[in-house]
Amino acid sequence: MGEIVLKSETIELEEYKSLLSNPYKTFRQADQLRREICGDEVSFVINRNINFTDRCINRCKFCSFRFRKNYLLSKEEIAKKVEEALDYGCTEVCIQGGLLENANLNFYIDILQTVRDISKSIHIHAFSPMEVFHAARNSKMHVEDVLRELKRAGLDSIPGTAAEILVDEIREEICPEKLKTSEWVFVIKTAHKLGIPTTATMMYGHIESWEDRIEHLLLIKKIQQETHGITEFIPLPFMPKNNPLGKLSSGSSGFEDLLVIAIARIILYPEIKNIQASWVKLGKKLVQASLYTGANDVGGTLMEENISKAAGSSSGEFLEVEEILQLIRTAGRIPVQRSTVYEPIKRFDSD
Ligand code: SF4
């Protein structure tokens, strides 16, 4: 597994810390970089989330989703959700779930097969690095072989979730049972090697420092310089309701959310072109503001969203295409429907 030496790269770290001292200058710089590489188009994807179970053997301290309802979707229930997604015009299903004790490679392949029995073409964006790692562990297989089999069964891309903060001292506090930083990096890089693109995320606003956030961003940049397999970066503010970590932190401010997006744009430039502002986490108005501090994508329609809702999000579970178009247009930008991997599907020039 790749060695991580970012702690020693202090010159770069100090350099980026200066972005914090003048936030307005940082916002302006991020907006200029966004304009330079993305122009005035703001993208979105028509997708559906499917969280197949909330049962989980891990006990991450920020998790409000685990055992909230104690459910496991049957194949028929998953199939019905996929059919509804196709009826709505979704080009993607995003499939993730808790870690069932005995879930092995065949369990995850069955889910892919259920989708593929209904549609050969819908993009399957599924299984976090933690789930891939779990499948490999339970099947006593190498991560690379697991990824190869998942790809063969229809997996198109992987969400770069389970990243939280990629600094082991922080992970030890907030999610000690989750895969370590080097393991997360290994799953992601191996996926890229096999031609499976991924996103990258960061969950911030709890016990981590700005230094940890910047270290995380530098690591993501470093991976991208090596593999070019990351399609977008998605900063996710910690949601403090109904979880133990919420007793230690009430989460980030809106101003901080915008600053994280701006700093992500600057640090990841030019390697990562797409910075997503998540409407579920930020709310629609803050997403609009973020389009002026570095973001160029507003994510997906989702259709249902169980994880943030359990942690106190009040932004809803479904943003209709019309609402997304309006959100982008009233922020003064041009909406573009995209595929999961950022191929343009339709540009909406006017009403
Ligand atoms: S965040 Fe994921 S892995 Fe952690 S407890 Fe919740 S469902 Fe399980």
C-alpha cells in the first residue's frame, strides 16, 4: 500500500494555510479559477440514491443512520426502486449501505445483478471503499480481485465516501473501525488502475483542524496527479443531530462551508475540475452562494436520502429537475445535465 508522507510536506501546508487569513481574497481567487476551467455552466445529474440497509457492524461516532429503522431491502424492493428511477429519467443509481456482518463479494454482486437484470445501461455508482474493503475481508480476497469482479458484474464507478478526514489520528477518534487512510487510498488507487473512476469526499466540521483539512485535500490532489481517476470532489459538512459526535461539535458555519469549497477549488486546481456543493447538506441557498466561491456542480436529484436526514438535514430528499434548473438559473448560471462521469447530456440555455 502506498506510503503517505504529507506530514513532512510542511512548506506546501504553510503556504495553503495563508488562504485562511484573507477569506474574501480566497473567495475571489476560487471564483476566478472556477470561471477559468468551468465557465458559467453548472452541472447536475439525474440520479437515485438506494441505501439497501441501515444495519452495520461499525459504530462511527458521526453516524445517525445506523439501525435507525433496522431494515434490509429485498431484491424485489431494490428492483422496484431501479424501475422508478428509470421511469423518472435517471441516468445513475447510487447504491451504498451499512456493513452487514457476513456480506461478502457475492452479496454485493447480487445487488449489481439485480440492477443489471432491469437495465444494462443505467450507470451504477456503488459501494464505498469501506464496503469494497469489507467484501474483500469477508471473502478472504485481495481488494484488486474484488474490484475486478464487481466491475465484471456491472459496477461503473465508486463513490469516494468513507474518507471522512484522511488523517489517522482523527479517524481513530471518530471512526476507529473504519479502514485506515492508507487502506482508503489503496482501494481508490486500485479502482483507478482497473479503469473504475471514483469521486472523492471530505466530511469536515467536527474535531478536525484546518491543518487536517488541508492535509486531506493535498492527499486527494496527490492521488489525482498519479491516477487521474477522480471525477469530482465533494466537501460534506458534518451533520450533528442524533449521533455521539454531535455532543462534541455543533458543526460548521455557513461561512466556513463556503471557505472549505473555495480552498478546495484552489488546492485541487487544476487537477480536479469539478467541485460539488451538496444541496442535501448545505441547503439550496448556500449552494447558490457556493457557485460564487468555487463550486460548479450541485449533485443529483437523489429521489431519496436517508443518511443526512437521520443526522438532522432539513433540505428534503428529492430535488426535482425543475427545481435544480431554477436553483442554477436564479444564481445566474447555465444548467447542464451531465452523466456520472461528467459527460454533458443536455444544456438548458433558456426556459
Ligand atoms: S457511517 Fe457507515 S460504516 Fe459507519 S456506522 Fe454508519 S453506516 Fe456504518
